[in-house]
Amino acid sequence: MVSGEISERASILLKTLVEQHIRDGQPVGSTTLKQAAGLPVSAATIRNVMSDLEDRGYLHSPHTSAGRVPTALGYRFFVDSLLHVQPLGENDISALRSQLNPDKSAGELVQSASSLLANITSQAGLVTVPRQDASQLRQVEFLPLSGDRVLVILVVNEREVQNRIIHTRRVFTEAQLREAAALVNQRFAGQPLRRVQEQILREMQEARSKIDSYLESALDLANQALDTEPGEDEYVVAGESRLLGNATAEEMLKLRDLFDTFEQKKDLLHLLERCTHAEGVQIFIGEEAGYEVFDDYSVITSPYSDGNRVLGVLGVIGPTRMAYERVIPIVDVTARMLSAALAK
């Protein structure tokens, strides 16, 4: 018996069937399975074993075919007990090393990691943007533009520079903007962005109650500079076209709902948030994710850090018939290399 659940023969047949389904995306019949498995048993025996595996919940029979396909439970047993993970090839490692360059900013590294995951796995790659409570304000500068427009130069962490234009509630001179930046840098430099925003809002209320209009104006500038829309840029997705290119006709019908989920973000963000509290690679197969939209997909994730704390999660989303032996180590190594780049 293997893993105390199914016989060695059944394990061989299940492994062969899963591999055939991953490769072709079609139900697998007993004749095809007999030829692929190479076992010295009759087709009738194979049919009996497949029937038993179906009764146990590892396989299921689509109505339109005499063949069988793996269920989420079947894939789970395959991944946990039958899978032989492949080490990454030198070409993949070289691509990761060259693109995840420590000289890049955090934003550039996130974009690179997402694209690399999609290109190497031929699935959709995603990376959550480092959380605000993991980013620290280093410096802010305000430069006047025409009218009520101000250019904000925001330095976050060690060297990431963000530029944005804000519209102020009054017109400021260059000297006033320079004084406001000096005040903000003196009070808040080196603190986490989320804490800075909370403290700014609190001090704005205090300044208003004391009728300290200068301080309130400076804090209002800083608040606008740090403010982002809820849900904006919370993760980066690449490779949606990869899913389209590899999909069967049946899978194409389900991709619209998945793409809608990418846009709406809520369910996917909840799933990724769970992964930030776990160690190493996490694998959600079908309904294990807890959301109906993922019932026909697998999500493989791993957290990444800066060497001291978890900053976010990266991963791959694709059909349950993905090549797990290849995708799992790619996700793992990408997370490690992204972490190493951010640590430097």
C-alpha cells in the first residue's frame, strides 16, 4: 500500500492518468492508460482500478466521455505522494538572476518577478506589492508646478523613488513647499508609511483645533503625497495571454470569470493574505482555495521578504492540470531570489 490509502498498482495508474491529463487536457480511457502505464494487467483490471479510484473520489467521469479526469483530491494525492519535483535548469536560473537585479527598485523587481513567473511557467504570474507597513519613508520633496499642481518626489526604503503630481487646496510658493518638506522629513523620516499616514491625520486634527494653519497645510500636503486609492496596485499580474493560449475549449469558458477576479481583486487578495502568514510554498488545488472561481484552477504561492520581515507573496495561477513538478520549484526559487534582491 502507498501512504496507507491506495495500492501500488493504483498509485502507478493514478500517476500515469494525471500526467496524461496534464499533457493533453482530455479524459483518459482505460486503453490509453494501459498503454501509457506499461503494467502487465488486462484492460478489465485497469477499468476496475479506475472505478475504485472514482469511488474514492480521486477521479471523475465527464458525461460526454468514457474516460476519466482527476479531481482536486486526485491532484492533491498526486502532488503530495507521487510527484517528483524537477530542479530548475541553468537557463531558468540565469534568467531569474539577471532580471531580479538588486540595483532595481522594489517596484521594478515586483514587475520583473511577475513577468518571469509567467514566461517560465507559461501560466499567469502574480506578485503582491510590498505592504505599506513594510515600507519606510526616507524623504519627501515638493516642487511647484503651474497653478495648484505640485510634484511630489517620494523616497521609500533605501533607494526607491516615486514621483506623483497632486492638486493642492491652495497655491504654495517654492519657499513654502521647501519648508513643508523639511517639516515632514524632520517629523516622519524613517517611520513606516502606514504609521506616518495615521500620525499625519491625527496631527492635522490637532493643528486644526489649535488654528495652526501653517502646520495643517504642511501635513495636508504630506497626506495627499502618501495617499493612494484603496485597492490600487495591490498586486501585479502577468501572463493572462498564456492561460488563453494553453486553454482547451471547455477551459476558455471559465477564464472570463478568472479574469474578472483579477480585476475585482477581493477574493484573490484574501487568498494571498492567508499565504503571507505561512512558510514556504503553498499549493491550493481547485476548491481548496475556498472560492468557487478557483474550482478549476491551482494557485501556487510563496512569501517573499527583505531578510527581516515578509513583504508580500508571489505565485502562479493556472488550470489544475498544470505541470506541478516544474512550477513548484520555480515559485520557490523566484521567491528566494526576490527576497535576496530586496535584502541587498
